Amino acid sequence: MRKNLIVGNWKMHATHLETIQMVQKLSYRLEPSDYERVEVVVCPPFTALRSAQTVIEVDHLRIGLGAQNVFWEEEGAYTGEVAAGMLAKLAVAYVIVGHSERRQLFGESDADANRKVGAVLEHDMTPILCVGETEAEREAGSTEDKVAAQLRVGLQGLQAGAVEKVVIAYEPIWAIGTGRTASADDAGAVVTFIRGLVADEWGPAAEAVRILYGGSVNPGNIAGMMAKPDIDGALVGGASLDPDSLASIVRFWS
């Protein structure tokens, strides 16, 4: 059985002090039973990871810690970059890779995502590989072609056992930060396509890999998304900045 996963991507929001408050407030709103049904992860900015780690460990919280990005080299003259080994030492468990904003704004390629996936796995963390199409690609009917290409390159070189450890997030680019969201039927169809592609390429890994939906997820649309059997949770953007909203999304299963 695949355990449902809710990941809050805080993007470029929250100082280290605000992060402590947000993590604590989220924990106050969740019950022990919530964690039995749902794995909960927050991804603050790099500058707040240590603060989040400290409050999670000191307060014995069952909230997982994630990072929003990583570089594939172990160390070196790469000003401004953060290595996977550095994240692992902060007890980071998940790392977002290939987010549409990294691709669209910073020119990251599918090959870059593949190198990052490998670096994350090398340090026993879980990559959350993001895939998705633009509005133009959607209207042209090429959603499946775009997603398939991103997946094949992003997971290139991995055996089935490694693919099982990856989380895949389908996030249509046209729905990121716009307030628009794919219909539950459309999202479910693409996620089912993704699971089928994983089955074709990596066999039994398809039953184990968790696939999330991301794209203006909020308490009002989570029920429709989670009704689709192949969707195992959500990558939540703006709504995750409000502990009440994120808790409501998590507690959908209560």
C-alpha cells in the first residue's frame, strides 16, 4: 500500500523565525492519527532548513523535512549552490527536483533533473521529480508526449529498485501559482498515464512509486483529486504557507 503524501513547498517565503512558528502551528493542528494516514513534509527555503530541523527534532514532531532544490556535484567552486550531502546532514528527507519554476525561470533541463535525482538518491534522500506541460502544449494535445519525455530523461539510468524510491509530482505549468487547477478527471488521467509509463519502462516499480498532483491545490479541491486511485497526495504551493490550510488538506483523510 502506498501511503498518502502531502508536501508543502514554501518557495521563497518565510524567514528562519517564521519557519519555526509555521512548523509549530502546523503540528498543533494535527493529531497523531493524521500521521498514521498521511506523511506530511514541509520544504522551507535553504536559509530556514536548520531552524526547521531543530524544532522538528527538539519537539519530536512527525513532520518530515524537505528542500526545494539541490546541485548534483558533491563540492567545488559552484557559488550559490547546495550539495546533496549538505542537505542530508540537516536530516532532509525529500528534495524537490525539476520544479517548473526552476525549469521556466532558471533554464534547468531534463538532463539537469536527472543528475539531481541521482545525487539525491546517492545520499539516501527521496527526490520529488516534477513533470508537467505548458498551456500551449496542453492545447496542442501534447501533454503525454511532454510528460513522457521529462520522465524518461529524468529517470534515465535508474533500475526499478531506484525508481520505486522516487516520488513523481505532476504539476501542469499553467496551474502553478495561477489559481487555476486541472480538473480531477484531467489530473487523474495524466497520473494514470504516468503510472502506466513507469510500468512499461520499469515494471513493478509502478505499484510502489507515489505520484502527486501539484497545481493550486487547496482545501476546496483536494477531495476531488484524492478520489482518483492513482493520485497518492499533493505538492502544495501557496496553500501550504497557512498552517490552517495545510492542516485541512492533511486532515482530508481524517
